Amino acid sequence: MLPSLVPSLGIRSACGSCYLNTFKRIISSIEVTSATCNRTAYPVITRTARFGSNYALRHRFSMNVAYFRHQPDEDQCAISFHLTNEQFKVDKVFNFCRTVTENIDASLERMRANIDKEVRKKANKKKKSKPGQQAEQNQVAPETEKLPEVTVSFFDESLKQDIRDMTFSELLNKVRSNQQILLKILDNDFRIDLNSPSVQTISLPQSILAGFYVYPAKLEILFADKDLSEFQWFRGKMPKSNNAQQIEWVPISTGYSYMATPADVGHHLKIVCLPKNSEKTGPVAEVISTCEVQAGPGQCPFEVRHLFTQNKLKNEHQFRVISYNILADYYADSDFSRTELFGYCPNYALHIDYRKQLFIKEIVGYNADIVCLQEVDSKVYDLDLLPVLRLKNFDGHYRTKGSTAEGLATFFDTNRFEVLGKQAIMIGNELEKLDVFQGLWNQIKSNEKLATRIKDRSTTIQATLLRSRQDPNKHLLVANTHFYFHPDADHIRLLQGGFSMLYVRSLYERYQQELKLQDEHFAIIFCGDFNSVPECGMYRLMTERFVGDEMADWQSNEEEAVRGVTLAQPFTFQSACGCPKFTNYTVGFQACIDYIYYQCDKLKVNDIVPFPAEEELMAYDAIPSPVFPSDHIALGASLEWCYKS
């Protein structure tokens, strides 16, 4: 837990904010829904399950419903219900897990024993009183109050009789066939709700900054559709008692994500989820943030860049592309990174819960149509990027780099593009397999050290075939990659470039033939962190289409030197953002190594997103920093088709 992940850095001048004046009362919606679903006349009441922690997940179970959860391929049935008894002060959520082959009589006895234990425990507590009151109580009530006999049974409403001597599986079949089965406990009758939508896990991030998006750090739901489920946000001040259950909550927004405001600073947030599917709703779940909302870092340089991308491109022949290495937590979250590699960056600003708030706001603010990302942690893709970008009408796909926990992600605006194909390979795994690689592979495989090194690399290339929705004749093949980084590996990177272009060319020719695409309406965009400066062979291969055997890159490692090899590719590429002084800026290294290559005979550059000044990059010595979430700078360019349909 990080009770205070980021120190207060001051609040930016507040923009006018409109808060919702009316909100759906989730509790009310639960009552209406439950009453509608209830086949009997039992009153519907909801209570909050009590747990020990201020910040633990809490469910609000309907008081007259026993929730059964069982999937056909599982041998366990989970049971949850909230039992109250005012006389004996019982107020507890009971959870049981029973094997479906077990006889229900044995299960009922186990449930009875647990409930009886709780009743007796509460009764014993009731007997205990202050010393001064004991004598008086003994005089008034000399006899011990008799405890009730705890009874638990399944009851068939239609037959008006208890159900006995059958397996749980048989009981579940009765419930599935809509038979009126009740669970009777003491004086309580519980309607059985099988496989109601439910929230298994929901949590909020450990850092919440004013001016940035907040959304569940983790959400696991069963029998529910996230898009149909409802979410509501609240804020509240922790009282002096430090008891979160005494916070007075104020509703502030609805929806899966929320943009925290300066008014939220110093408050905790609470998210309430009403899980739904197309047929019914489930019990409400809520969780409170472990941290208070904190002031943001002030104006980030990317927000100045956003001034040039305030709107989506409207012209059907134009589209905006972003390429960005977002710095994987896999590399940032280590003692070496914190003390050596990025020792100049405050630790809190390296934490992924802090950084992801920045890079998600940055990516969204570029109003792009195509986004290619490198160094994407698999968890960040699943829990952060994909859920948030889908709210902005994006879809995407992801590919890890071998066994590493990071990889490539390509996103596209579904209002602008339809995806026709998704491909990805790890180059090293395919060197001896793909026919298109064999010519180049046969030229280098005799050098065992070279062959072993390039095969062992996890370098991956991702390709996405997109068709314009506004002009269906227009197709884009978007490639995305991240080349090997080592200083003595110019030859490896150049070979990876050669193999990448062989792969891209094979896809291009295959798609062109299969879909009968016209050449002038089918273009390639190749984005990525190529780890190659403009003087290297990779840039020459892309922009000049040929690299001879005299290229210095081939000799970057004497034992692995590449001899007698030339590379060529047939496409006319240029770098959309040119060759800026740097796209990567750390204390130990500053250079241009990221590119958006485009086919300049089919596409033209209308504008690019201006780069931040070096003074901004040096404000904290280098990047990442409290205002730059990565050690790389995002590249952005607006492209337009040369040939109109």
C-alpha cells in the first residue's frame, strides 16, 4: 500500500467543471429490479456486508435472496446470503462452498452448525455487561434467555414441503427449471438466485491525481457484461475517527472512468458497481480508494502538445498516427532502475500507478486514429489501455515479446477503420520456418554466434490491416515493432530490419492479391522504437531502399560480423516526423531512435505534433520525470492520401 504515493505539487488553475445534478440511485434500482425478479411477495431490503478493512470490497446483498453460483464445468457451488436476526443481534454475510455431488442434507447440517455458532456467539456477547449493571440484570432476569433452535432447510413452494436426500446438482437442476425453491433459515425465507451477475474483484489505483483519469485498477465480474453494468463515483472526507464507514459521500459522476478534479483533492473516492447482463442485475459492489486524491503535477508538456490536436481529423482522406514507447513497468520497477538507470526521477513518478495516469491522458489527448505502442505491460494493456481506449471507440490487439511481460499494442479508431487482419510474429522464432526468411537466413546462419544471438532475441513485429470506413477502397497495413537495444548490436538491428521488411512485404503482397487491392489505395505505415539513429543502416534501408555490404553496422561486433550481405526493400518510405534531435532522452543517452515511416508515394504529411523543447526535458535532468511518464517522446503525424477515390 502506498498511503501517499506522490507529494503535493500544487494544483493547476481549475477549469470550470460541470457536475451531474441528478444521479441514479443505485440502491433504488436494486430494489426495483429485485422486486421485479422476485416470484413471491417477500419484501426487498438491501444491506451492506460488513468486513474488517476500511477499504475492502463490500457487497450489498438483497436480504431475502440467497446467491448461488455454479458453472457447468465446475464441481463446486458457491452460496452467499446475508442473515439478520434483531433478537439475537445476528447481522452477517455467510459464504459456503459445497461440492455438487454432496447430499444436500449434509450441506444443510454444515450450514446449520455455522449459523448456530454465530447465534451463540452473539448471545454470549449480549450476556456480558458492565460490572455495575450485572447485579441489577440478575435481579430483573434471573433466568437465562433461551436460544432458538437453528433450522435450515430447502423448501419447495409448489409442493409445500421440505426437500431432502438429493445431491446439490439435482437441486440446481430444479432451480434452473424455474421451480420455486426457497432456503429457509430461522424465520427468514431466501429466494435462490442462480448465477446472478456478480463482482468478484474491484479495486482503485494507489495514486489518484486531480486532472487525470481514474478507473478500476482491477475489475473481475462473473455472469455480467461490463458495458451493461452501471458505475457511480462518490467523494468524501475521512473523519477524525479514521473510519471510512463514517464518511459522508457525495455523488460526483457516473461511468466506468472519471476525470478527477481539483475539488476532489484531499478526498477519498468510492466507486459503486451494479453488475448487469441482458437479463438481470446482481448485488451492488463498492470499494473505497486507499489514498486521497492528490494535486496533479502542474501543466505537463504533453498538454501543450495537445493544443495542436484538440480535435479529431474530419477529412475522410486524413488520419493521425501516434507511435510511443511508454516505458514498461517491467523495466522501471526495479532497484537498478530507481537508483541507476532513472536515478534522477523521483521514485513516486516511476510507479506505474502514477505514470499510467499521465500516459493514458497523453495518448487520449492526441485525438489519434491509429496508435502504435511499445513496451506495453500485459497488465497495463488488459486493465488500463484497452478498457479506457474502448470508451473512446478504439479497439486493438496485443502481442508479448516472447516470455517477457511486455510487448506491442496497436489501436485504431473503430469509427474510422475496420480491421481485416491481425498478425504478429517473434522474428527469432521464425528464422528457420518462414519461407520468406530463408534467403537472408541462409547467408548468416553459418556464423554460429551471430545466428544464436539473433534467434534468442524476443524482438516482435505486429501487423494490422485496416480498411477505411469512409472510403472502403483505402487500406492501410500498419506495422509496429521494437528492435533490440544493445550498444554493440547495430548488425542485429539491421538484420531485424531486413527480416521485418521481408515479412511486411509478404503480407502486403498477400493482402493485395487476396483482396484485389489497387496499389495507389493500399499503403504501409511502419511505426516503432527501432533503437537506430538516422546514421544507422536501418534508416538507410527504409529511406534509400538499399544497404550495401560496406555498411559499418555489419561490423558492430567483430565475432558476429556480417559479411557479404546486402539488403533491399521495394517501398518508398520517409520518416513522417523527420529526424528530430532526440526521441529518447535519459541522462546517459539522448538520440532519435523512434520513427513513423510512411509510403511517401501514396501518402503525404500534413503536420506533425511539435516536440517539447530540450529545456522541458531537462527540467528534472532527463525523462521520465513527474511530467513525462516515459523515457521516450511520443511521435505524432497527420497523414493524407495522395490519391482520392
